[in-house]
Amino acid sequence: MNVAVIGTGYVGLVAGGCFADSGNDVICVDRDAAKIRRLSEGRVTIYEPGLPELIDRNLRERRLSFTTDLAAAVRASSVLFIAVGTPQTGGEPDLSQVASVARGMAPAIDAYKVVVMKSTVPVGTTERMGDLIRAGAPGPIDMVSNPEFLREGAAIEDFTKPDRVIIGAGSERAAAIVGELHAPFVRKGSPVFVTDIRTAEMTKYASNAFLATKISFMNELANLCERAGADVDRVRQGMGLDARIGPSFLYPGVGFGGSCLPKDVEAMIAAGRRHGYPMRIVEAVHAVNADQPGLFLGKVRDHFGGALEGRRIAVWGLAFKPRTDDMREAPSVEIVNGLLEAGAAVTACDPEAMGAARAIFGSRIELEADSYACLAGADALLVVTEWPDFRNPDFERMKTDMRSPVIFDGRNIYSPDDMRSLGFTYYGVGRR
């Protein structure tokens, strides 16, 4: 099948690579000419395990190409995926890029095309974009909502081995075409759920809002456990044994970040207000998440008697989660800024997010590629991202390198008993 993917960000690049790898001829489109040149040379512009190899292989096999020519890509393709960004502006998703693509592709639609909305958009947007395209298109179209459920760091596996594929379609013909594209990825029986367009759009928001709810619930529970003398890690394990609850997303920490959960939570809150039905649970989820970095910082301040000026603080982990270099809405940003505002000197280390950190913090913090060098002379270590690299360090060496052996474990990756037996002062999240 001939496929065009408009937008070469995280979702578009993964989708284009995976569709090409399953035998389709795919053209990826972006208006950024420099980015297109890099991608055409196989230089992937984002960090995602396995993606550079996927792109390189399909470039060599000539199933994948990159261009800035939207009209040519539209004419050459029968299925057109819109996968551009929808950043938040005042709580509402900014749909200007989506609308620009819709207007730009319309004149080139000279025969029947299926236009698939892959961008995360408010309910009703796909239909409105369909009206916008039809107003300027010589040929007929069908619109489809096909939301993505990709986890950064595991995106290729999620795309090629999905839990489910959601297809919101206005016609059986369009649903069948998009279903055929996904057929190679659901051979082991993953369900393909076909529904109407608006329900598919809502399913995306509902899924992410519910995952965010589980995280914020556990964070609020952890805060209560600290005050009540319970251990949230044991509580989590006990809860997870209930089949109705399960163990996934029951890990407390310093809050969720990234490009999806914060944005989609805010979008659902905005949708509730727009439709006259406040989403009170989702509003609470947002509020709890906003509090978590500050509560974590409060533990650091309390330990040092409220005086952080002149202290040297080491931070392990800056990306919002492991296996990505993404620092969008990362809790580390608020935590580091809070330390700096309190007068502390910060040295930080992250396996992949150093470039993003330099762009955010500049020279205000020191960045060390080596996690032990990061600890030199530190009054405390803050673990903010649970990278595997940090799970089994040489604790004796850490004690030697640090000025004082104090660990604030924002992801509960260490055992409190083990840390104390090794001579560390240890603070977790929701632990005694």
C-alpha cells in the first residue's frame, strides 16, 4: 500500500518506519528541510531504541523516503496519516498544525483517499478537519481516527505488538483499509476495535487520563503512608495482587511527565469545561501531580534544616522516564530549578538527556557523563529517573565520593533497609 505520513516527530517517525518495515511504500513529510535532509541520510532526530536501525533498513530497501513536498506525497499515496504536534496552549490543544496540514493536502487529493488522524486531538476534530479538506479537495475522502498508544522507550514494540488497535471510521471501506495496514501487527490475536470517530478520539484521552489517575492515586497514597507510618511499596504489592486492580502503574514517585500524560490530562479538563461538565477526578489528578516535585524538594530542605545555600546536590536522571531523552514536563526540571533557587549547586547525570538538559539549564548546572563523577563532593544524591544504570551502583564508592552519604530516592529503586545497613541516610517516597 502507498502511505504518506505527515509529521516526522515521535509518532510519525515510528509509524512511518513500522509501516515501511511491513512492506508498504511510505513517504514521510515534514516542512523542516534540514530535518528531512538528516532523515534522508539515516540520521534519526529523536532517541528511541531500535529506531535508527529500522529507518536505515527501510531507506536501503527503498520502501521509505522523506520529503518536504506535501502535494507530491499526497498524490502518490492512498492513505494519508496526519501525525503533527498538538501542543498545549492555555490548557487547550493547539490545532494550528493539524489545520495547516488539512488545508495543504486538500488541493492534491485528486482521487479517493483515506485520511487518518494519528495526532491526539479533541473529540470532533477529525470530523472538522474532514470538512476542511473536502472544501478544497477535487477528490473524495474518508476520515479515520486511529489513536496511538506508544510508550517512549518501547515505541516500536508497542506499534508492532499492540495491545489493541482502535479504528474510528466513518465508512466500512475506510475501516477495512486501515485495518489491512495494521493486519501484520495483530496476527497473534490483538483485537482491532472498530467504532465511530468521536468514540475513538475519546478513547485515547480516556486511556491516558486513567493511567495518570493510577499514578496520582499512588502518589497521594504514598504521601499518606509517610504520615501514617505505612510502607507504600508493600501496600502497592498487596493492591496489585487483586486481579481487578493489577500491578501496572502503581509506582509512586516524583510525578509523571512527558509529551502525553500531562497534555492529555489538561485537554480532558479543558473538554469538561467546554462541555459544561467539570472533570473533577481528572482535575485532582493534575493537582496531585503538580505537587509531587515540590513535596520531594521539601524533604531535601527539611533534611538540611531549610538551608540549601552552598550545598552541592547530585541528581541522577533528568529525562521524564528511562529509555528516552525527552525532558518535556519532566519532574527533574522543577526539582533542579527549585534547588538552584534555594542556592544549591547542582551536578546532574542522565544516560541520554544531556543535550536536552543543556538546552534547558545552560550553564546553571554542571553535567557529568559519568554517574560517579557526578557525586564528587555531593552533600546528597537525588534519584529522579529510574534508569537501569542507577539500580546497582557501587555504594561503597559512592560513600567515598560523596561529602555526606544521603540519598533521596524519588523512584524507590533502592531498599531502605539495605541503604541504612550500608551507612546511608535514606529517604524514599511513601516509605517508613
